[in-house]
Amino acid sequence: MNFTYNNRELSWIKFNHRVLMESTNESFKVLDRLKFVAISASNLDEFFMVRFASLNDQKTANLFKKDISGLSPEEQINEIIPEIKNYYADLKDILEDFHNKLLPNISVSKVQYADLSKKNKDKLEDFFLNSIFPVLTPMAIDISRPFPLVLNKSLNIVIELESNNLLKFATVQIPSNISRVIPVTEGDNFSYILLEDLVINNLDKLFIGQNILETSVYRITRNAELDLLEDEAEDLLADIESSIKKRKWGEPIRLEVPNDISDTLLEFLEKMIDIDKNYIFKLKFDIDPTYYFSICAMKSISEHSTPTYTPKNLLISDTEDIFDLISRKDIFLHHPYDSFYPVIDLIEKASNDPNVLAIKQTLYRVSGNSPIIKALKNASEKGKQVTVLVELKARFDEENNILWAKELEKNGCHVIYSLPGYKTHSKITLIIRKESDKIRRYVHLSTGNYNDQTAKLYTDMGMFTSSPEIGSDASLFFNMISGYSDISKTSKLVISPYALRDKIIDLIDREIAHSKKGNKGLIIIKVNSLVDKEIIEKLYNASREGVKIKLIIRGICCLVPGVKKQSENIEVISIIGKFLEHSRIFYFYNNNQETVYLSSADLMPRNLNRRFEIMFPIRSQEIKERIFNTLSLYLTDSKQSYLLSSDGYEKISKGTVSSQDILSSLRYSNSAQFNKKIQKYLES
């Protein structure tokens, strides 16, 4: 049967557009809204550096293989560019609203250097001469001095000059280590100018004796995909370190310039950079809106942003022994509503506990000052065997992970540097403890990273368990990534690339079988992305057999719901809120014998085929009920959710129910208490 699919890249662009449109949500405070602008701009940078760059590589190599939606790389590029222009058009209108109304309403305004008083200009000139001028390097461009290799994502100024009736060109990079937002005092407002505005108005001090005819800001985005030939790399660590440096100088795949740039300067840049004209974007707003992050973080106007959420629902008190608690029952945590502290506490306690013999852990992305890294180093120094898999290929965290890996090694930890051909994306900790002449395994599994900072911003679910079966599977998993153990024989944990795809298909098939017998068939899945064609086709088949399917897909969704005789029984929503929805949940009704799994994996070919991922079962009926109630709450969200139809996404705005707000407000001491409270919301 011929099914229809959404294109992955266009689906992502629509997701990022939804992020941008949350900046128009009047229920948020002004700076919270502005942050969505910065987030969407940062997202778009990464899209160009990775996804768009990959398509361009395929186009350059004359590859014509069509994607799941039937588009070739060139056809995808041709459809992406107009969508990006639509995004930029909406961004222009949104930023005009911010600068004309919203920011002035909270006494914040951006001003132009030319409009400042002489007093302020004199102060800024002193600041320029003392703090900026020494850092700047004017780069002349002529027959003996070619156009420099401009750094990826750096902000630059191109200049046309005249001297002795000769036209000349030059470029200057704006320093990235000096704040782009420069405060000025104009009335009672917090007023600022941008660093590039100050530099442009003082270029005469860099080009003495030259007549500056015109200037323009510009920014180049480069291909940032690491080009790794792992099979040929004797030292993966050194190879990745080398590739990170090259990332700064990859092929240009986007040029951003102001809308009012002169034809002369634009033609000069196009020639010097050697970029496709279709990849040049003329913007009617300040280039690189990620600078709004710094405005949102200003303490002087912090009352116009929501305070950082502090988890208040600690399920484990400092006075209780965490090992004793886990030995009695599985413990479930839903971050950021439940504190991430118990995860840190478990590893810290294990590092100091004389009965703990070994700690094994996977690390994909960790924070800059990670307490978990400190605990692992402490454990090693105290003679415990510490094994850590540090995933060096975690995109844009490679450099940070390399530093941590080297530091752990110096402190005596056994560090495994990725595995050839695969990423290790699973989130698992195994603690081996001696208790009454027996060995007991304690395991933590999660949908999210061991990062104490993102755990305050991302919604993730995790579980502590002392299940012997899961503990045994965890040992098998670590033996596999550190040695040569056969991982296909696990009892409870489902591991990709060996078994996860087949398991999900089997679970869907089981719902189909129930539905064919006239029983209720129900599937609820929450993931970040749904791309895998085989899984989508299986969901289409389930829909045609009468299984009700509810999907909560934050980002990319290649499945098309609501198509007659294909997906009539499938509903898809996307939730965009103050927290990044990151948990991966798989719920199957199973004829009233519910099966629930949590996983580190999204439903994408890379997760199912080229990554080590773990899907783990929820055994406790109380925890299953809690997860189902949480999913039900997500599905009733009428404030932060978007409904996907065959025509695209539409914001659901029929009510005021925000799942994230409700989960933030709940007070509970255990899952049973949580279930009682959440059911009251659902009943009302």
C-alpha cells in the first residue's frame, strides 16, 4: 500500500517555527517570550550547520536518493529555503513588536549610536579605545592579502574604502569575548547599543587616512558535521579533537546580511565567500538574534521573567538511606518536577560507601561543573572500580566530553571512548554493592542525560531499581561496551541496535491482535521525533485495524495523521512550553494488562540502527498508573499544545490547561498521592 509521509527537514522547520511563535504567547512574561526568539535562532543555526549542510553535501555529490517523503536532496533544499524565508518574515514582525512595544513597556530599549547624546558618545568612545580597539584586527583585502577564512557564526563587518581615488575592501571580526549588548544611560530606561554599532562608528580609528564609503555586518554559517573515518582512525580521541578544530572552517552554507546592504558589498562578499546565491539571506532585523539570551539573563530586569523553577517534590529525604529505599521498591522520578538531586546523591553516597565495590556509568552530555564527575573521581580515589563510557561523538559537546574523559582517566577511572560506528546514547548507572556476603546491583535508568543543569529545564523520567534481572542485564550491557559480551540475551532491558526495533513492532502487533478480536487497542507514545519508516508503517497498519493511537511528538513527525484508510485513528500533538519535553514513553493497553516502557531512544533510524539505546520496563503498577496519568494530562493540554493534521499544525487554544503548569504546582510525597491529585484534574 502507498502511504504518505512528511519530510523530516520540513517537519523540523515547522517545529522550530512553533518554538518561535511561542514568543507571541501573552500568557508568558516578556523576557520568557523573548527567550523563545533566541532559542529558535540557536536551533536554526544548528540546523544549517548539520542538516542543511548534509543535504548540500549530497547535492554537491550528485546523490539523487529520495527521502521518506519522495524528495531528492536538491528538491528538499528547494522547499526548505522558502520555509526559512517565511520563518524570517515572522521573526521580523515579532522583533518589531518587541522593540516597538513590549521591551519599551518594561523600560528596555535598543538605541542607535547616531542618536546618543554627545556625553554618551564620549563615554563609549573611551570604552572603545580602552577595551575594544586593542582586540580588533582590520584585515585588508587586495592582491597580496586574500579574503580571510571567516570563523563559523562569527559576526563581521565588511568595509568599502577609498584612498587616492582607489576603491579598497576590508573586513573586521567583532570580538565574541566582549558582550554584544553595551548598556548606555538614556533617561530612566535600560538602553543599550550593539557592539557592532559601536565598532562601525569608530572604524576611522582602525583605517586612519582612509575614506570609509560604506559598511555592512555579515555572518557566515559553515558545515559543522564531523568528518570521521572511524575505521581508519587509530586514535578516535585525537581524530575527534582534530575534527572539532576543522568545524570552525567548514564549507559556507549560509550568508546572512542586512536587507539594506549595498549591491557593491553584497557582490563582493558573494564572490569572496563563493556561496550559492540561494544561500544568501537578507534580513530585516539584527543578525544573530541569539544575543537576546543575554538580555533575558539581566538581573536588573529579572522581574519580567519567570524565576527558575525549583523542584519541591522530593521523594527521598536526606535522612533516609537511599540504598535501603531502592532495595524495598522501585523509585520513579519525573524531572524537573522531581529533583535531580537523588541521582547525584546516589552516586555521591556510592563513592563514599565502603560496601560499594564498583560504579559503571554512561555519560552523553554532562554539565560544566558536574557533581557526578566529582563523585566518580572520588570513588576511584577511594579504591572503587569506576568504569565510564564517555560518548565523544555527542554533537557540539565533543570538546567538553574530551576534557571530562581525560580528567576521569587522570583520576584512575576506566574510560571507554565511544565505540566504532555507533554512538552510546543510553542513560544508565550500575552500582555493585556487597551486602551480607552477597553482591547486590543497584541501577538507575533514565530518558535524559546525567546533567544537573538541563535536568532543571528538560522533562525526563528515570527509575532506581534493585531488580536482579535488570541488574544482570545492566552488567551484560557494560560488559558488551567494554568487552565482547553477547548482548542479545537480556531478560528485561531492550537494547538497540539489537532488539529495540523488533520489540516495538511486536508490541504494536499485539495491540493489532487485540483489536482484531474485538477488544480495545490503545497505544500512547511520547518521543521527540518520529522518523523511522518501518515503525510509521506499522502504526498506519494498527490504525487501519482499529487501534487508537495517540502520539505526543515534540519535534519531527514524518507520520501524517487523519488520512482516510491510512491514519484515521491516529492523533498527534506537539507540546512547546517553558520546559523542553524530552521524555520517551511507550504505553500499550494490552487488553487491560498495561505494558509501559521508558527509553533513551527516539523513533529515528539512527536511534534504532546506529546507537546503543536502552528501553526499560516499568514493573510497579503504581508507577505505571502515574505515567499513564501524566500522559493523559499531556493529551488534555489546551494551552501549550499543537494538533497535527494532514494540513499541518494548528495551535490548540480552546482552554487554559497547561500540563507543565499543573505538574509544577502539584505537591506529593509518593506516586500514589500523585495519582490521586492528578486524577482530580483529569476528572474536572
